Amino acid sequence: MPSLSELTPAFAARVDGLDAANASEADVAFIREAMIDHCVVVLPDQVLDGDQQARFAGLFGELDSYSKMSGEYARGMRKDLLQVSNLGEDGKPVGPNDRRRLLDMGNRFWHTDASFKHVPAHLSMLYGITVTREGGETQFADMRAAWDNLDDDRKELVEGLAAEHSSTTARRFLGFNDFHEENPAVTDRVTHDLVRTLPETGRKTLYLSSHADHIVGMPVPAGRLLLAELTEHATRPGNVFTHTWQQGDLVIWDNRCTMHRSCRYRADRETRELRRASTIAPEFAAMDAAQVTVPAWKIEAAA
Ligand code: OGA
Ligand code: MN
């Protein structure tokens, strides 16, 4: 029987005694249940190749696919897996200006996975193949608590607002402007509510991401300041769990109620190779931006 222990009060948990490569229906039910309360669950000591990881993730829902992603970032993986790695084809760390570092650099900003897609990610499962000795942690913020701890007047302001997300937003901030691979996955813009209700618990959650570009219907500067303020609020140290990687960890998070980011490490000296599979969240599909109306008082009060 798997057993659960809390890593942080009312947030991240660890589950021992479960072999993801040979998961039973009862194991899947156990993890599903654990995800509802904890949003981040660490399964230590897993041995998973890519196919086994995709199979395990597929037991929780339809897998997100990265087929539209340019070959530059796909790195020869299955279309339903993403590799996070600082190594080039020669097995050596790629240089700081290598475009393949782009994906990993983008992960340094607080985000939820695939919020720039019409149907964003639900559960992401990241597996530690080779982990760093120092740095390279992954941090998670509890977006249910972020909502709960907002002042009432900010809650009133934020409820009903929506943000436009794009996969180019964080990349542009990093200085990449040449999106020569003009494909829809890279250039689409989608609108997602800022406040979501989790169907399993009825709890509200702030849906923020570094992919959020601006608030629909609000002057761009005011909307960006509001997004920055909410992100700062959500990622206060008391609201964050930091995961230090051990080889064989499978870390599962719910993108509907968390944000995450990776931490700095010496990519020139260390090897860091992780592999991700994600399920999709159809209930969090994008909305029609034309349906969003923002009352004048909110525009005044936002910034
Ligand atoms: C991801 C991600 C963070 C990390 O794979 O989605 O954001 O620590 N990774 O590598
Ligand atoms: Mn991510």
C-alpha cells in the first residue's frame, strides 16, 4: 500500500511505496486523491524509461502533445514527452547562447505549463534522469492559498478578469525576437480567466503564468502591473515549496492550482536532465476574449 506524508502543511506531499512503471488502478486512484489536496506530489525512487513515463501519465488523462513544436526543441523525444536538458548531441553542456537553452531558461520564470494553449496542461510529471549536486531545484507556489490570502478588494477586482497568454511573452522578455519557425503553437494567443474554480473541491485558484501577456480589456501597463503584483503575492516564500532533486524522483503537479519555476545552477559544470509528460485540462479551455468586459472602476483601481 502506498503511504503519504506531507512535505509542507496543506500543500506538497510525498508518496512512498508506489512503482509508477507497474502502477495498479488502486495506485492511480491513490495519486488522484492525493493531488486533490496537495497539488504537488513527489514519488521517489522511480525507474522509468520514456515509454513507461508516458504510459503512467496516460493513466490520468489525455496527454499533451508537442508535435507542433519545432525540431529545435523536440530533441528527438516522443511527441508526448518533453526533455529538459542542458546537454547537446555530443553529450556536453550547450553554451549560454545556444537556442536549445531557451526552453530551460524560460522555465526560470514562474509559470503554469502550456497556459498559452487553448487547452492547457492539467497534471505535469517531471522525472529526474540526471540531477544537479547544487542548485537546479524546482519551486512550486500554491495558487489556492494565493487566492485565499488576497485582500477582499483585490479579490473583487480580479474576479471576472482574464489574461491573454502567448508562448512568445516570456521568450521576448529573454530577448528572443526571431520566431522564424512561424507555426501556430508558437504564435497563438489565447484568453484564460484569472480566477478559476477547481471542480473537485470548489476552491478558487489564481491562474497566472509568465506566458500571461496582459489583461484583456485593460491598458497594457496597468494589466502588466497587476499581473506582476499578483505573481509577487502568490510566490511569497511562505507560499512556496522547494523540491531538491534526487535521481529517480517523479514529481507530479497540478497546473490548475500551482505555478512553478526552476532555479539557477551551473549549467557549464553540471548535468541536468529531466523528462516531462503532461495531461491536458479540457475544463480549463480558453474563453472568447470578445466576451470579456472590464468595468471602468477596475481599470482605475488595477494599478
Ligand atoms: C517543466 C519545468 C522546471 C525545472 O518541465 O515544465 O518548468 O525545474 N521544469 O526544470
Ligand atoms: Mn514548466
